[in-house]
Amino acid sequence: MFTLPDLDYSYDALSPHIGAEIMELHHSKHHQTYIDKLNAALEKAPEWKNKPIEEIITSLDQLPESIRTTVRNNGGGHYNHSLFWKILSPNASGQPDGDLTDSLSQKYESFDTFKDKFSEAALALFGSGWAWLLPDLSITTTPNQDSPLSINGVTPLLGLDVWEHAYYLDYKNKRPDYVAAWWNIIDWSKVGSNFRAL
Ligand code: MN
């Protein structure tokens, strides 16, 4: 059975960029609900219950059809949020070091241009979903809780949750303000180690 991963920081640690009330709701309610629904669905396919989440969401077409959509949404939700918490930090450096900065600058002309392109993608996404940086340093978006691991078959380096539940309490309808603030709390050392682990 899947369980809610602990955060490496307190709910108020990312304030003012993401406030404590959102963090607590997002982690202890939204993420927990994905896990509860995933676990409930897997009760109907017990042979999958002890598999890693990565294996489950890359094998959706092998799951019983009756639970496939539920697992796609809620297994994706569990995987995506688990990654999201890990790449955030109250001790953010603002910019990746070494290899990743060089590689992003090569692909996008500069690190700031990369940030602009990523933000544009996040803002252009209609409705609920995620913006992602993939291992080849391309930027993509997915709707709902679809994960690049399921769709593209790759482990994303970085993901931005642009569901309204991720920002509405702090930013109301102003997704651009949330996206701009989010750059301040990225743990680039974590993203860099995701990149170097490839
Ligand atoms: Mn979310």
C-alpha cells in the first residue's frame, strides 16, 4: 500500500512563495487523496499492489480496464506530487550549478530564456495539469495528472503543478504570479542530481 511521503521541510517553510495553508492542504489532503484512491483501486488488482509506482504508471495498458483510468489519474497524482515536493526547498539557490546551467544555456541561449520558455508553457496550459523539464532538456506539459513517465517514458527532472489547488489560496486566478514565485523555491541541487543521474 502506498503512503504519503514526508516533506523535507515544514508546511510554512516555502512562505511567502507558497503559503503554509496551501502546503498543508496540498500535501495532507490532495496528495493523500490520490494515494487513497490509488490504493483502493489496486485492491481490485492485488498482483500490482506491491509494485513500485514507476512500474505501475508505465504499465497502464496491462492493468484491468475497470481501474485503468483511476490508476492513471491517482497513480500519476501520487508520482507527480512525490517528485514536486522533492524539487522544492526553502534554501533555494536560484540557479543550477555547473553542468545543468551550461546545458540549459546551450539549448535555450541563456538560463533566463529557459525560464521564460518554461513559464510560457505553464501559462499556456489550459485547465489543470503540469509543466515539465525532461531529461533531454525539452519542455512539455501534460493535462490532469498524466506523467511524462507514462506518456514519454522518461523521468522528468523538474515539474510544476499548475492545478488551481496548488496556488488559488495565495494567488487566486493569477497563475503568472504563482509561476514567477515558484522559481524562487526550486532546489536546483536536487534537479541537478536528477540530471546527472541519467
Ligand atoms: Mn497538486
